[in-house]
Amino acid sequence: MTAMPADRGPTDRVPVAGPSVTDLEIGYVVEAARGAWYGGAGSFVRRFEAAFAGAVGRQRATALPSCTAGLHLALAALGVGPGDEVIVPDTTWIATVAPVCYLGAEPVFADVDPDTWCIRADAVAACRSERTRAVIAVDLYGGMPDMAALEAELGGAVPIVEDAAEAVGSRIGDRSAGSFGVASAFSFHGSKTVTTGEGGMVLTDDDALWERMLVLRDHGRSPGDTSFRNGEIGFKYKMSDLQAAFGLGQIERLDELVQLKRKIFGWYRDRLAGRDDLRLNAEPAGTTNSYWMVTVVLDDAPPLDRLRAALTADGIDNRPVFPPLSSLPAFAGTAVGRVAKERNSVAYALGSSGINLPSALSIDEADVDRACAALDRALGR
Ligand SMILES: *Cc1c(COP(=O)(O)O)cnc(C)c1O
């Protein structure tokens, strides 16, 4: 099965993100377009959910329009609402925190680990209060937090929700990303390792929580209801069979996709090994990093805007590491934003010294040669 050139789109630049697409996914989508309607509706969604639950090692998986929806459902089903605080890492995509705000709860931004760039147990301890109702642990760029330390800190008193959007295929020991906490959510946005264009999945082993999420995601009605007598106002969060068919092909190729990500990271590691002025994604002993985004953190960081512009001018797409959430205009003026800025030195240092390099599944070794040569030129060394 060969990847089709179409999965790169019309560009001669080296893409920072993007999928691997084969005839397998396309064949399933054609099958869904022909038959997954009315009596056949939901057939590909069920196959995708079952395959995904199996791959992650969780009992229940529900396909959704996005990971944001998954986090929203998990927090809503846990009863998070006004007056509650939810601790989130300061370094992450805004989708981690937006659902906290949708529910009227207050986010509290915790600092991250200097090696994994993920939320740190002692930083969570510093953020806890009587109002803490949940902690969202994010698997950043394919790396994972020290989950054992986090679980020890919380002692089961506060539930963890795992935002595994960026980490399909990562592991701690033999446990997959997405198998931690009371619930977890994945993203299938077009930039992610497994994609459906747009899409997401929420997973749990807790049947009561799962059943609550199923009601909340379908306008407040129970699965199978045909009476249209809705008991409450919920949300409308579903995935279509057309997307699920694509996702089924992708998840059947999961091992191949993760191996490809790891191979791409290896090309960078080999070429950048000689540079002692930068650090790459960490893979602590006993863990497996699926390296969603190859990331370099520069010790004596030049102004990132200039570095990024030089790479872009050389045809090398790139992205800045997420700026701390607490620094965003959405939060910077708030009390929690100001407190976090004082406290979260690691997140702030990362935000001014880290960039993501081309990590699309369609790139080859020559592209990585080009990217590393451009980085050497841009750093002037
Ligand atoms: C991509 C991403 C999300 C959001 O995924 P959507 O499917 O776009 O809602 C959430 N959290 C993290 C860490 C992400 O990278």
C-alpha cells in the first residue's frame, strides 16, 4: 500500500504536520458513502470505536466531532461547573482549557516539567485548593507526564482527565496513552497522527460516566430513544460514518503510523546529535514517545520570530511551542493568569525557546536533511 502524493497537498514546502493516506482509508470511505445510511447508519462508527478502544486498551470509546467535545463531555459528566477549579498545564493548546470555561468553572494553570514539557505533580500540588474538581493531564507532542507521581499526589481524591490528543501510540510501560485517569480524549484533526479530517474520541472504563456522556452528547436523550421527549438540554457531539470509515483505515495502520513518526524523529536525532545548544523531545526510561511533533528547545534562544522566519524563507514550515495559556490575551488580564505568570517559569522559558520542526507523516529523509541544514544556517553555526 503506497501513500498517495495527495496526502501532502499542493506545496513545495516541507510540511510541519499532515497525514499518511492510503487506498485502505479511501476504500472504506467509498464503502461508507455507498451503504452506511439509514439501516446501515452507525456501522463504521461502531467499528472505529471498537478498534480504537482495543488499540488504547479501554472498555468504552465514543466517537465525536472533536477532542474538545470529548474533554467537554468528560468534565460535564463529572459534574464540573461554576465555583469549581480545574487544574491544567500552562503549556498546551487552548482546546485543553476551553471546555473548563464552557462549564463556568475556573482554570488554574500549573507549571510543566523541563524534560517532558508535561504537567508536573509538585506543580499540581501548588495549585490545589478545596475547590479543585479535576486535573487535565496533557500528553504534549507525544510525551507523557509522570502519571504515577500525579496519581500519588491526587490519591484518588481528584479525578484526572487525560488529554491524549497528541499521543496516540505513546506508552508508559505497557499502558497506552489514553488509558490513564477516569476518562481520556483524542483528536483526529488533520494535523494529528491518526486523522479523520476533524474528529475526536472520548474513552473511559467507568460505565456510569460513559452512560452520562452518551446522554449529554445527544441532546439529553438516552441511546435508542425514539420518543423525542428529551429530559434535559445537552449537546450534539457525533461523528459521521464517512469520517469513521477513514478513521477505521487509519487505526488499522496505527503501528505503521507510529513507527513512521519514530523513524522521522530518529532522522532528526541523528542529524542534530552534534549540537549541544539544543534539546529534543524526551523519552524517559520505560516510556515510548510517539513523537507527534519533533520539537527543539534552544539553550541560548535567538529571537524565535527571526529563527522561524529564516526557516520559513528556506521552505521549512515550523510552529512555535505553545505559548503559556496564562500569557494569552484570553487570560493574561485575569487574576489566575497573573499568578501563573509569576509561578510557571518552565512554561514561560519553553514558550520563548522552543519550536516544532516538520513532522508530517509524508516527509522523507531528504526533507529532514533540508530542515536540519536550514536550522544550522539559521542558527549561524
Ligand atoms: C489538537 C489538540 C486538542 C483539540 O483537538 P480538536 O480535535 O481540534 O478539538 C486538544 N488538546 C491538545 C493538546 C491538542 O493538541
